[in-house]
Amino acid sequence: MERVVAGGGRRAVILGVTPELVGLRWPAGARVVAIDRSRDVIGSIFPTGVAGAIAVQADWQALPCAPGTVDVVLGDGSLVNLPFPAGYRTLAAEFHRVLAPGGRVALRLFAAPERRESLAEVAADLHAGRIGNFNALKWRIAMAVQPDDRNIPVVDIGRAFDDIAPDRAALAARLGWPRPVIDAIDVYRGSALVYSFPTLAEVRDALAPWLVVSAVHTPAYELGDRCPTLVLNAGA
């Protein structure tokens, strides 16, 4: 396992098996390793037939890569799955270990705003039709009700949604959101998962000194200010 990423050519690690990342137009000869700890997720989501791409079951905080062998690491919302700040620090140290000279890390975050909004504010925007899609609603709820340590059990996100939108049929009819999309939040019931939503500044602090932010890209779509992509270099 230690050397699944080694040798010549461009070497990339993807946190998870996101098909859009695995299927990027990689340079000729590139080798892409998508890493997820769930064999079921790999089996159901990893796209087959992408030249040079493989999936490996492993823990992101113990990457199956030799030191200095990775040119790029990509992750889409991956940090939300880690405990804050300890998991972020461990992952940053792992990136520092595996990155080749000049290597880069690009991570899209789900980052809480500096000013925490209340659940009442989220509810007011929801009932006024000022939230464009269910995912934006879900993340706003999560960031509003998370505790001060930034780690929130997903069951609490589901309960808060039920509190502000008890009539799902009426919500779907009024906003035109597909009912199956709304009902997908029920996977949180009884779940042991815990998500984390620190602010951008808190993420920077947790990743330092192993990683240094070189660029921040903020998309223009709804809630884009809470979904920045960080480009990072290995620290000293």
C-alpha cells in the first residue's frame, strides 16, 4: 500500500471518488488515485474506464503514498467529514509528507461565515423564497446550529430542518423542489456522522504550518461565498 503512488509521470490523489474529479482531462501519462475508506462507495460511484485512474480503500489521514510522490491533491467538500481541528491538522501533515517539490493541494470548502446567522434567519429566508435549492438550505441550517467547536452531529441538522419546515409537501409545492431531494435528509436520522464547518480563517489556521494558502477562488453561485476553493502549497 505504501507505494500506490510512485514513479514517473504526473501523480494525483483525489479525496473520495467524485466522478467529476476522477474524469478530469488529465495530462497524458498521469496516474490518478481516488481514495475512500468505504468499499461500498467506491463500488457504487467510482467511474470505470478512466485511463490511469484507480480507486483505493484507505484513510485520508494515513495516505497510501510514499513521501514526496504526489504532484496534486484534490478534494471537493472533503474536510467537512473530519473532526475540527484535529482531523484537519493530521490531514495537512499527511499532505505535507506526500507532496512532491512544487506540489499543490486544491480543496473546495464548506466554510461557515464569520458572522453566524441564526436558525430563525434561515427560516425567514426559506419561507420568503430567498433560498434557491435544498442543498443551500441544508448547509445554512448546519452552519447556523453547529456548536462553538464546529463539530455537528448530522442528526441535529435533520432535526433543525424538521423544526423550520414540518410540512414537506407544502414546501415542495411552494418552492418547486423535488420531494425526493427534500426527503434525502432522512438519511441523517440515527446516523453517527459528525460534520464540521469552521470559517475560512479557522481552516487556514488549522492547516498551517504544513500548508500555506496561495490562492482562494470564490464561485458566483448561491452560497458561493461559503464554498471557496483553496489552492495550497507545502509549508516550510
